[in-house]
Amino acid sequence: MDENLHSPQRRLIELRIEHADLDELIDHNPADHPVDDLTLRRLKKRRLLLRDQISQLETELDPPEPA
């Protein structure tokens, strides 16, 4: 069971959830809770990093077919 907690598939799910949370925070930022520019830039940078990690993990789990 402990192996399942650290599986690449679980990590992929966690990364996707965090990315979706950041999407919600960045793209649907309510006007009553404004985020300063520096924080917004940091959130966007984190979201890009997550997207890269997701892409890399997806490639490792399902490598492209050889030509």
C-alpha cells in the first residue's frame, strides 16, 4: 500500500490537482481579493513549472511510439 502512495501515477494526479487549483486562483481571481503583481507572477511561474513537470511525467509513463 505504501508503494501506491509514491507511485508516478499518484504524483501525476497530485500535480494536475495543484495545477487546476492555480488555474482557478489565477484566472478566476475575485475582485474582492486582489492579488498583487509580484504574487501573480509567482503563481504563474509555479503553474508553468507544474505544467512542465506534468508533461515530463506523462512522457515517462507513456513514451511516444517509435517512428
